[in-house]
Amino acid sequence: MGYWREATGIKGPSGFGSGNTAEQVTEGVDASRLTVIITGGSSGIGAETARVLALRGAHVIIGARNLEAANTVKQNILSSIPSARIDIIQIELSSLKSVRAFADKFLAMNLPLNILINNAGVMYCPFQLSEDGVEMQFATNHLGHFLLTNLLLEKIKTTAEKTGIEGRIVNLSSVAHIGPYKEGIIFDKLNDKKAYNDMSAYGQSKLANILHSNELARRLKEEGVNVTANSVHPGLIKTNLGRHAACFIVILRALTFVLWKTIPQGASTTCYVALHPSLKGVSGKYFADNNLEKPTKMARDEALAKKLWEFSEELVNSK
């Protein structure tokens, strides 16, 4: 049903479909009491997500590697929404030191935090280790966001408790989670250049995003706090994310042209899951085209999710 809905734009149970934009799925939502962090908000669907959140009244903190690009996004938003509240803090998700510095700077601002959108990512890049010695796609797409979420989680919990407003954490995954390594997560060969395949490594990182969301949701529910965690597939979108595999992306677009979205459409599922009132209390789920979807069996493996959590904790604690 997922691919059919994506190709046709047919609306699902939510009343929305792949053809809806971020503005459409958040129409009528008042986010003026909300503070939101979005990583990777300096381009593509991240920039559009930041714009729409600001349009709905949220105080948006953009986490970005490129401050110049982020400032351009901020000025573009302010030119169309003069009342927008936008702040920028630099972050390099592949660097645990940078992630910690970002969290410190945000917490020093003494702001509430209602929503965390883990949006930033890299795709299909050549083999490379991060400054912490971790394979780059896993480091950027999963590990940096895992640490960031943990560093900000107490703030999200206390904000929800003090305000009575549900906190939400949204991880951007991808349909690419269907194509990781055979083992799913190659824990023992994560940083092995000989074992590396750029597409499988991307699939592995996107699988990790779902597993992270699911295990986080389980822990939050067990703790009884008013915070949810979900993952989303934004769709196939023409952004600079595919710059490391330009020829492959051209071929893919030619073969699957009916599935590709505009940036406003691509940002819609993130905004829907972050803001829509109908999702109150919904946690540990995976969404695509603004509707609930079923990820792979591996993505629903609770034991694998727990193993990944423990593995990720060990990694960030050792760096």
C-alpha cells in the first residue's frame, strides 16, 4: 500500500497523502507555545520543516554544520514571516564533541524543549571514519543523534511535566532501512573498510534510526513520562543528500519518477508527526506519506533495538 499511496497521492486513514505539503498537514495548528530543535535545518526538507514550524508559531532552533547556509535560511524565513523566532547553533553530527557542545549551548539558553527533530544526515558517502573513529554514515545519521537525544532528554521530560504539553522526538529514517547489511547492524565490522558498502551502510543507519526510536519509546513508556518517539520516511526527494551517488540518483529518478516529491511534500510527514494533535500518545511507530506504515521485521526486532542501544551507549561513553 505504501508505494501505491506514494505514487498516486491517494489519502490514507489520516486524511493526508504523499501529495500533501507540510503547510497543509499543519493547517490550523498553533505551535506558539512550543520550542523545537531541528538538526540539518540549513537546506532541503530540514529548511522547509523549520520554515513551516516557524509559520505555525514555534520557536525554532536550527542545528547546522554550515552557519552561512543556516543564516540564509533564517533570513529567508524572516523575510516571509517577520514574527518568526529562529536561533542557530552549530553542530557537526559526526563529532561527539560537537554534539556535546551543541547541547551545552542550548541548555545554557534556559529555554524549554518540546520537540526534537533528528533530521540531519549523509547518504552513500565513500568509506570514511569520523573524528571519533566511527564509520561516517553510522556516526552522522545514528550515533550523533543518539547522543544528542540523550543529552536533551531530561529537558524534554521536564518541559512536558511543567507545561502539560506532550514532548515529541522525531527521527528521520528512510525506506532504505529495507536494505541494510544481511545482519542488519554489523556491530563487529562497523568500522571495517573491507566490509563497507555505501548503500548497505546507509540502510544500516536508517534501520538504526527506527530501532533507536522504538527502544526510546519503550523506555519512555516504561518510565511513564509524557514524551513520545517516532520515526518517519520523508519520501524520495531531490535534495543535495544524494550528491555522493549522483549517477545512481539520476537512474533511480528515471525508474521511479512517479514516486518523487517536492521539498514541501517531503517535509510534510516530519511536520505531521511533530505537530498534529491526532498523534497525541502515539509512540514507537513508523510513518510515511503522513500515515502509519509497517517497517521491516528487522526494524521491529526488540532484541536488536536493545542491543543497538547498549552498543551506542558504550560507543558514546568511550569517546
